Amino acid sequence: MLKRHQLLQNKLRQFGFITQNAALLNQLEMMERIVPTDISVLITGESGTGKNILAEYIHKNSPRKNNNFITLDVGCLSPQIIESELFGHVKGSFTSAVSDHKGAFERAQNGTIFLDEITELDLNLQKKLLRVLEDKVIRRLGGEREIRLDLRIITATNKDIRQLVKSGKFRQDLYYRLNETTVHLPPLRERPEDIGPICQFFLDIYNKQYAKKISSVSTAAMSLMQDYSWPGNIRELRNVIKSATALSKREVLWIEDLNIFSKSTADTNPQFNGIKPLDTLEKEYLLYALKIFDGNKTKTAQALDISRPRLQRILERHKIAE
Ligand SMILES: Nc1ncnc2c1ncn2[C@@H]1O[C@H](COP(=O)(O)OP(=O)(O)OP(=O)(O)O)[C@@H](O)[C@H]1O
Ligand SMILES: [Mg+2]
């Protein structure tokens, strides 16, 4: 581990962001240089990779930290609602506007606005957002008064935004505005070295919450987790550790405590219709069988119709022996 990364890792940890991945740390180190500026940041990455934490980290380490950090999740709102949530409205501007409403832009004044799932913004609102970023003024819906804005914008998406630009679904000029810097958070399956430290981080949290004393994860359980594809990324890992901690009565987490089944696609070969190497399949199947039999090797060997020593040898070959 590089010394220069340690300071950054400690800072990130205070925000609940754990990583040892060198490529990600290098990227975050570059990001550190623009954290104190007003440069807009686009955070990309699959669901559950920590985009929200990172957006807050940027705000809280910037000179704007004592002002508001306003999040608006564009993905879960209709275009009409987004517009009035962004810009605000004055009483009577539409039927349900029963009073004046301050929008997210105004509430983020002097602070940071974080627009999550930005690619869900329709083309009409994309145009309006671009104008706001260029003119730095807004008017509430139905309002006359111009409000001058001073804020930073951070956006996030789990989609391939460049592809959406190419296919005309996302404005290129807006993309360039939002993407003065990009941070890409790789999926958990591409940084297996992070699984151990993140597990430990969650164990500490849930041990306290559930008054447990789980100190570690068994080799087989770790191996299962290393092989798993984690479609829900760190959010899924958190939930797996949370329920395992709540349910386990031991001091070590075993395979049967983990509510996952290895569906690793990392080794599939797209050239061959996604067929997996036999060796990969054998390992996954073994882990699956062990899980079904609560880690009991005698029962697992019986079910697989092989002797117990033979099972042991195969487990050792796959480095999943206890
Ligand atoms: N590097 C990390 N270390 C520890 N916990 C993390 C890390 N990244 C994410 N988490 C945890 O995973 C969960 C999901 O994180 P977050 O909400 O930031 O993800 P996201 O990328 O915004 O997901 P979505 O695309 O679904 O909105 C949170 O509980 C967060 O604390
Ligand atoms: Mg998010």
C-alpha cells in the first residue's frame, strides 16, 4: 500500500468510504485537487458503488461545506415535478401550487446541488439546466424575479452517458458542462481486494448494533464472496453482512451465514456464448453445495457422491479449504 494513499484513505473512511484499490485511489487522488474548486463533477458507476457518499465527501471538503448540500433524485420524479423541485414556483403558477415553493437550486445557494440519475432528465429540462449553468440565474415557475445563483453542481449516473450522448438522448453540450471532471467508481467484482476491508468495516458497525462479537470471516465464506458477482455492489455486501451478523451465533462468519449464491460471470467467455470454464463451474458448484449443507463437508461429499477425503482435496485445489 502506498504511503501517500493512507492520508486519503483515512479521510474517505470518515465518510464511510473504504477502498484499497490502487487505480481507484489514484483517481480519487486526482479528484482531491478539484475538491476545493467549483469544478463540476460527474460521478459514474453501477448501483451501490458509493456515488452518493462521494458527492457528499466532495461538498464537505470544499469551501462550501458550511452551506447546504441538496440532493435531487431525478430518476424517481416526473418531469413536471422535477421542474418545480429544481426551480421552485410561486403561489398559483399551477393548480396545486398553493404556496410559494423554494426549489433545489435556491436551497443549494452558496452550497452544492447534487443531481442523482441525471440521464433521466428529459431533453426539455436538459436544455433548461444548460441555460441555468450558463446564465447562473433562475426564475421560480410563474415568477418574475431573477435569482442569481452561486453554487456547485455534482451529478451522478449508473448509465453509460456517453452512449446516450451518441444516440441523441443526452445533450452533448450539457454533458461537457457537467463533466468538467469524471470519477468512475468500479464495480465491486473488479476490486475483490476491497471485499475484506469493507466486510470488516460493516462487521464493526453491525457488531455494535446487534451486540455481537464476530471477529472474522471464514476462508470459505471469503472465497465465496470473492467469487460472487455482486450485482448490487457495496449496498448488497452491506446487507449480506448485516443479516449475517444479526443471525450468526458464532464469532466467525461461515458460508451458511451468507445469503448469496455465486453467480460469478467474471470468467465467462463471451466468444463462447458465455460458457464458463469447467474449473470455474466446479468451484462455484462446490461453494453452492457447501452452502446448501450449511458447510457440512460430510453431507456435501455424500450429496456429490464422492469420498470425504476427495472432497477435501478438491476444496484445497480451489483454495476453499478451511
Ligand atoms: N467504498 C465503500 N465503503 C463502504 N461502504 C460503501 C462504499 N461504497 C458504498 N458504500 C455503502 O453502500 C451503500 C450504497 O452507497 P451509495 O448510496 O453511495 O451508492 P450509489 O452508487 O449512490 O448507488 P445508487 O446508484 O443505487 O444510487 C451505502 O450504504 C454506502 O454506505
Ligand atoms: Mg445513489
